[in-house]
Amino acid sequence: MDFYLTASTGSRIHFPVNPEKVICQTQAKIMTFEVISLGEVSLPRGRVPTRFSWDGILPGELHKDAVKAKDWQAPKDILGMLSTWRNNGEKLKLLVTETVINHDVYIDSLGHTWSGGYGDAQYSITLVEAREMLVRTETETAAKPAIQEQVRATPQPPKTYTVKSGDSLWAISKKVLGNGSKWQDLYAANKSTIGNDPNKIYAGQILRIPV
């Protein structure tokens, strides 16, 4: 399992030591992932952006072999890059391999202290999920109700039709169903009224229009 933060410029931090746990928080729901014994992971989904936080260690050069650091970088370089990203409001990609954590995020908070005689740094970080904001112009906002009104105003096909002189099933189907080839559906729905010959319809007959 590996923890990565990647910027749009291609700059990337591969955290040398995994934290013991990651806290993912959405609204009031908190899920804690035990990294050491991590199994199947599912993140809470909600409208409020998810927050990711953990505490970790960045080993100094004299200590990197003792803690089995992977892809080691000097703690001051990592913390400097994280601080720059936070101050610039840089959108980042958080990826934790072997889990479903793969999100665009911003750095919300970052703290660190130096400890021991090996140049180690203890740090804590909180990331907040980045979400795209949809902004409508006044024109788009004003147009939306008008479009809805047009949809509501669309007339529904009549339920019945009174035959007029000179009508045919094909002409009636084209007029009320929008397609003359649907005359057979019209005939099937009114066979008891029309009789066995679909060509014999009379003025004044009331035909049921199929839905």
C-alpha cells in the first residue's frame, strides 16, 4: 500500500512511511481505516465533501533505513512542498493504493514538529475533497422556468375523435397520433365500432384514441 499526493504540474509526494490509520469524515459519519490490517474499504458518499486526515512520520536521513522508508525524501523538502500547495490552494490527487481512495483534494490543514536526533518530523494533515461548482448565469436561470413551462404546456393527444365527412383512418392517425401508419392501431382499438372493414367509417362516429 502506498500514499501519493500529485499536483496538476506533475509534482508528486510518495509518503515514505504509511500512517497507522486514515480518518474519512462526511457530515457526522466517520470511518476509520486501520492500514495495518486493511481489508475491503468503502467510503461514505454524501453531498458534503469528504475530509481525509492522518498523522504520520517523515524519517530523517539518519533514520530512513531503521524505519524501512520507501522512496525517501528529506522531511524539509516534503513539508516545503506541502506548505506551498496549501498556500497556493493547489488541487491535488490523493491516491492510496489497494483502497478506493482516489480523489481530487485540497490541503485544509498541515502541522508538524521535529523530534529525536535523526532529523525526523512528526506531521498531521487534513485534506478536503475538491468538487466542481456549477454556476448559472442570470440568463440561464431565467430561461429554465420558461423551458419547464413549455414542457408543461405541451398538449396531450385527445382521448376520442369524432369522425368527419371525408375522414379516413390514415388521415385521423396522422392528425391525432402524428403518424398515418398507425391507422392499424386506431382500427384495432375501435374494431367493435367500425366493423370488419376499416375503410367504412362514417361521420359522427366517436373513435377511441389509443395511448
